[in-house]
Amino acid sequence: MIKFSVQDALTRLANSNELSTRLIEQPTYDVRIYKPSTVDNQKPHTRDEVYVIASGSGEFVLGTETQPFNTGDLLFVPADAEHRFINFSENFSAWVIFFGPESS
């Protein structure tokens, strides 16, 4: 069994000196923890992804739509879609699950 608490994942992330770190990698999916510091500058990804908000709150922009989010919310982003987190709290972090085939 593989189990990560939010704190376990955030500790691994802090030790990586990155904005996200891979926790599980399988041929059909990839699980990460993500915690931007002050600005979310991510670019569209080549696979579908799901965010599960591990902690914090803010707003999520997908294309031209903006929605508030809170701890426990789930957000789906299709491959190649412009998206980012804005106005997020200092304690914001999210589980990220990439899945499906790479877009071309």
C-alpha cells in the first residue's frame, strides 16, 4: 500500500526545492503535490489532470472562467487547457493527478 498524508507530501516537496514533486508514477497516471509560492505560472499540460485541493482556498482560472475553490474541492483540467490558481491563501496546496494519453 502507498499512503501519503498532506504533511508527508509537503515535507517531500519542501526537500525538493520545486513547486511540485512526483509522489507516484505509473504508466497510466502520475500523482504529485503542488504548492506555488506567490504566483502560479504554470503552462498547459499535455495530459488531462485532476486537482484535489489539499489545503487553502483561492480562485481557479480555466480558460475564460474563474471559480472559487476551498479545501476538499476537485477541479478537472483537460489536456492543453490554459489554467492557473490566483488569489490563493498562503497555506494553499493541491494533489495533482495526471492521466490519460499525451496530447499531440
